[in-house]
Amino acid sequence: MSIIQFRGVSKHFDELRVLDEVDLSIEQGEVVVLIGPSGSGKSTLLRCINGLEQITGGDLRVDDISVLAGNARLREIRQEAGMVFQQFNLFPQLTALQNVAFGPRHVRGKSRREAEEIGLELLDKVGLKERAHHYPAELSGGQQQRVAIARALAVRPKVMLFDEPTSALDPELKQEVLNVMRNLAEEGMTMVVVTHEMAFARQVGSRLIFMEHGKIAVDGDPCEMLCNPTNPRLKDFLRHVH
Ligand code: ADP
Ligand code: MG
């Protein structure tokens, strides 16, 4: 059974068709990198996986739960699919530790102490244990994004979704976030990553998908697609991101 399964999935915003009958199966342990021009539907595809957007056609299952199965099941899906956004989205009035402990405490129903233990363990994993009691405003962008990754992991998701996680960061801060993601991939986490970091796609991705106009235009091996692109529009796209 695939951990994520799109069957003929469409998404419309009124007249605008943003996903066009997408078929896509993602297996446990895959690291799928999504690329494509702005407006091609990458963020929408990610957001449909954890129910931030509702699909308007077809069926989409996460760990065999349909995103159309109702609110209780949707909450399960949100716990199984953690999301990391371009703009970090930390709670500004909570410390790093409180941000990370929030999910275990309020979503998983852990005691305060257990939630803090999980929080510290995950801050340690992203190299920020010594920043546990700092507020987001006291952290660099790269540190905030690492806290955001720890926060998503704290709910023990089966899949991690990343929407341009390094696009808001200065070049020298991107690498510390990419390294955390690379470690996660090496541990076997299933990941779907929208990014313009082609070195990451080539080195860490197990699969690369090029989207265009709400459709999957090319789906294949990252090295082959990046070194020998045959699709002319992919070729053109790569000329612009390099
Ligand atoms: P990408 O992430 O590839 O840049 P998006 O998934 O964000 O693309 O957007 C795809 C298209 O859907 C764009 O044309 C965008 O303007 C449109 N879109 C995205 N979200 C909404 C929304 N909430 N309402 C209306 N249109 C939207
Ligand atoms: Mg986007």
C-alpha cells in the first residue's frame, strides 16, 4: 500500500483548474522533490495532502485514509503528515521548546513533562537544544526553520511535507536547514519537498517530479532528469533555476 495515493485528483478555485487529474503514488521512505514554474500547483498539491485545501475531484489517500472521509479522519491525516512552510510560522509568543512541545501536549495528549522531554529530544536532533528557551524573534531564520521542523516532527508524522523551506533564508543559512532535511531522509522519513535547491534534489531526492499547469509533466530519477533532461520545458525551467 502506498503511503500517499492520488487517483485522478483535481483541484479548482472557482473556474481556475490548479490540479488536473493527478495520479501519483508515493511509497514509504521515498524522498520526492517537486519542481516546476510558479503557479504550476506545487503548493496546492502539498496542501491537499494534509487537507489544508480540499480536493474537488478524484480521491486522495494518506496511509489509506481518504482526505474526503470527514473531519475526524482529517485530523488523523494532519497528524500523519507534518508540514513545514517557507515562512516558518512559529508561535511568536512561545519559546522554541514550547513551540515544539505544543503538538505532543495538545494534539497527542502527553503530560507537560513528557511533552517537554520530546521537545528537548527533537531540538537536540536539529542542533538547537541550547536555544530551547529562546523566543523565535531571538533566533536566526535558519534556526527558526529548524525549530519548525522539530515542531512538525514532534507529532510523530509518517510523512513530512516541505514547501520551499529555504526560500526565505539567506544563502549562508540555507545549508543548516538542508542538512537537517538530509539527515531525516537518511533516517528513512518519507518526504515530499518543493524546492529550487537542485543539489539537494540530486543528492537527497529519490525521485523528481516536474509539474506544469497542474499536471505531472515528468516523473523520474533526479540525476537522469537533471543531467540529461529530454523534456524541452524541463530543460528550459532548469536553465532559469541554475
Ligand atoms: P506553485 O506553488 O506551484 O507556485 P500554487 O499551488 O501556489 O502554485 O498555485 C497554483 C495556482 O492556483 C496559481 O494560479 C494560484 O494563483 C492559484 N491559487 C492558489 N491558491 C489559491 C486560492 N486560495 N484561491 C485562488 N487561487 C489560488
Ligand atoms: Mg508554491
